[in-house]
Amino acid sequence: MNEIETTAIFTVLKVAYPNDFKDMTRQTAEATVSLWQQMFADTPADKVKAAVTMHIANSKWLPKIAEIKDYIAKMSEPNQQSAIDAWQSVRKALQHGEYMQGGYDYSKAFDALPALVKRVVGDKYQLRVYSEMDESAFEQFERPRFIANYEKQAKAQAEFERLPGAMQAEHERLSEKNAMPLDELLLEAKRRAAK
């Protein structure tokens, strides 16, 4: 959304909520438009306009940025997988391990999982650990742990996706810089153990 589109959104808001704008100075109005433009720079104007329209229809108060981001998130991902459904996808993945010499390989099953489920599970090795667990212990202990972690990760992902694109890119750049793949971590641990 560019500055002209942001100004148009604020014109709609001014008509809908005239009392909130009557004492606003020009400087405050410009700063407010600038902030909104920054926060919605990567969001198409039609989505912001739809979210603002939904807010106007449902609230008598001027919206906050977070409220408009909530409406946009609801419009963008109305069918986000529930934690229970995510757990069921893990259970199904356990049935798709490929037998190889020395046990089952869950690489393809892991790769087929949705991105958020993969992040919560961790890696293909964790699927193998799950497959070797006693069924009752798996359900009694791992299920609640997985569900709690999935809900936490889903919330964190939703919050991250509300950030402007430039901030997301910077965060990812810093995360990649500090990340070390599992295989490298295992080699490093072996090297240290050998000393």
C-alpha cells in the first residue's frame, strides 16, 4: 500500500469516525498516515480497505493497526490447520516411513508435512523417535507437548507475518546467519567429544 492509498483509507476512517479526527493536528495526521503506510507497505491496498470496512461494520471505535492486521489475517488464512489436525498429520506421517537397512527412513514423510508442523516436529529423526515409542506414552506425553508447542508456534508465526516485509527479511537474514544445520551440529559435537 502506498502513501496515496493510505491517505484514501484515512479519508474513509475520517468519515466513519469524525470525532476521532476533529482535534487532530496536521503533524499528528501526517505521522499517523506515515506509520500506517510503513506497517502496511507490503499489504495490497484492497486487503487493507476490506479489513477497514469490516472494522467499521463491527466497531464504533477507530481501529488500531493490530486490529486491521487481525482482520487481514482472518481473510488470508481462514482455514489454518488446528493443533489437533496438525497432530493427526504427524500420526499419518508415521505410517509412511520407508524401510531401509537399519530401520525406517522418514525423509519423504517429513518433507510432505506442512511447514509449521515440520518446525514443531523438528526433523525427520524425530519422526523415527516417535515411531519407536510406546503408543500410550506417545499419546499421553507427546500429544499434549506437540499441541502446546504448535499453538505457540502458530501464534508466533501469525505475529511475525504482521511485521512489515523489510523487518521480516532482516529477521530471517539474522536467523539464517546464526543457524547451523543439524548435520553440522552433530559433526561439531563429535569433534568436541574426540578431544
